[in-house]
Amino acid sequence: LNRRLAEFGTTIFAEMSALAVRTGSLNLGQGFPDADGPEEVREAAVRALRDGRGNQYPPGPGIPELRTAVAAHQERFYGHLGLSYDPDTEVLVTAGATEAIAAALLALLEPGDEVVALEPYYDSYAACIAMAGGRRVPVTLRAEPESGTYRLDLDELRDAVTDDTRLILLNTPHNPTGTVLTREELSAIAELAVARNLLVITDEVYEHLVFEGEHLPLASFPGMRDRTVTISSAGKTFSFTGWKVGWVTAAPELITAVRSAKQFLTYVSAGPFQYAVAEALALPDGYYSGLRDDLRAKRDVLAAGLADAGFQVFRPTGTYFITTDIRPLGESDGFAFCRSLPERAGVVAIPNAVFYDHKDEGAPFVRFAFCKSIEVLREAAGRLKALA
Ligand code: PMP
Ligand code: GLN
């Protein structure tokens, strides 16, 4: 393994899901729903397979039906903010958000370029920045135990930008903290990007999982449309994480750049699933609000259960993750805690330290996923309570 990748080892999600299987534990670690997405969308995939649509290489940018559906989705949910995209020149279909992140970084970074990213960050960010030869510059979201939230220090963010900064890599709603950046924070980030002439890659895969307030795409802020690469995925919005259908929306030059990298990573992927996701994106508003309401209820069950079990809970306003602080349980090392938890309680969780460069900063935090049935969440909470 080369030096660029040596530090990354095996992704924590694979490690922890394997541990869950081996120990027969409830898996609140890796974020995947325990119920598949809508029946009619699965039927759409079956129809595409049977009718021979997408069984051979689909077009490089993605099938027109899906690009049109992505553009229509952006118009439906963000048109009132002035955001719209041309399906032919401003939309690119990828193998999940993961490939979109990799292709965007590989396409836009020169070796040595700095990337400012909010820490804790989703694990593929650091690895992909490294593969692209970039240097990551973390800006830490600070845990505020009194309010049970995380705060972005805008001065710290401004100070992190240097003459070598090429881009900001953003994620809102934010995995793993569940933070949704506010209008004021996004405005400040936009002003910074414009003032310092930076590109922004923004990972908005949890765009429909906002429980209080609303999701504001960074691209809708003044001066941002043409410098922002926006990424989303059918994995989260439609509960098909195994299909690996994601997409990018951006100005034509940026789409062309990302596609230049993408064509040599996978070329294309998921032909029949692209047809199904095109149909999924057209589901009525009620589908989207139903998903959100269902997950809000699940958040409330797990948050209450974790608090009852003695964890300090950082109540998420978005995503399907809850970050907790384990210090009230008399623990301080999230890694050790998560490695012993299956045996002690039959539950798997993720140590947030893996998402930090400043490992000490992340040490006492542990993440639980709540995209599971209410019964599983109640059972997990009960088992964790027995720990105390
Ligand atoms: N970004 C974030 C913040 C995520 O949480 C995930 C999924 N865990 C991804 C990207 C990857 O999405 P996909 O499965 O579509 O590749
Ligand atoms: N995004 C999911 C999570 O944060 C997992 C994705 C993966 O396994 N790579 O749990």
C-alpha cells in the first residue's frame, strides 16, 4: 500500500458491520436503513432489468431520464431559492456520492492544494483528498455540552484559508454530528469562498433529512452557483444504499471536469437502477415529508433511550445519526468503548474519533444510527441502559 493510503487502513464501517455480524449485535453503526425503499421504486428497477433498459453501458453522464429527474427535483425543492440546473450540461450521475466526492477532488485538486473541511468528517473525504495529492486542513466543529449542539467557529474557518487553499469541502446536514448549518453560517462560508475565490464541494446527501428548520443548498447563496459542486445520492433519500446511484449538479465547466475523472473511475454504473431512481425522484412531496417524519420519530425514540441510558446526547437536527458523549458513563475512549460494546451490550456503534485528525478532540464521542425500526431502537436502548 502506498504512502498516500497507508494511514487509512480498513474503513470503520466495514470493521464495525463485520463485528455486528460476528457477534449477532444490533447494528447501529454503519448508516443503512433496515427497511428497503418504496416497493414501486423496486418494481421500477425490476421492469428496467426485464425490459432491457440499462443492462448495457448507459451514457457517460447518466441516462437522460435521470438527469432530467435530478434537474426537476432541484427545481421542485430549491427553485424558490433561485436554483435550477440544465439536465444536459449541469448534471452528472455517479456511483453513489462516494464516487462523486472522489471524482470531484481528483478533478479539481493540484498536488499540494489545501482543502478546508469541517472536522469530524465523513471518512472518505480524508482518503480521497490524499489520493488526489491534496492536503486536508480541518476546522473543528466544537461540541457544546450545555446546549447539546455543535458550533462552527467562523473566525477559525476564515483563518484556515491560505493562499494554497483550493477548495472548501462541506457537508450539511452533517455526518456524524447531525448539525445542519444555519443560513448565517452558510452566508459566511459563501462570502469567504467569493472573497478568496474558492471552489466548494458540498455533500448534501442528507438534504431531505432535516427535522427542524430547512435545508439550504450552498449553491443558492449569492455568488455560489458557479463555484459550487453539489453532491447527493439515492442511498439516503430513497433507502437504497446498495444501488450506489448518486449525482452531481454544478456549472458546465465543473461538471465537465468532474466527469473527466469519473469516466476513468467507473466510466458508468447501475444502468437499470438509474431508471428506477428517475422514477423515485418524481415521487410526490408526501414521500419526502413522510421519510423525514418517520426518521424524526425514530430520532426521538433513540435520543430519549440514550439519555435514559446515561449518555450525553447531541440532539441532531438532521441526518440519521446521533452523536453522544460517553463521559457521563465513566468512559473516555470511544474506540475501546465501541470495540467492547458488542460483548457488553450486543450493540454496535461508531467511534467518532475516526472522523477526526485531532483524535483527542473526538475521543469521547460515539455515533449511533437511527435508520432502524422503532423496535430495534427500543431494544438497543434497553440493552444500553443495562450497561449502567
Ligand atoms: N457522504 C456522507 C456524508 C455520507 O454519510 C455518505 C453515506 N454514508 C456518503 C457520502 C456516501 O454516499 P453513497 O452511499 O451514495 O456513496
Ligand atoms: N455513510 C454511511 C455512514 O456514515 C456508511 C457508508 C459506508 O459504509 N461507506 O455510516
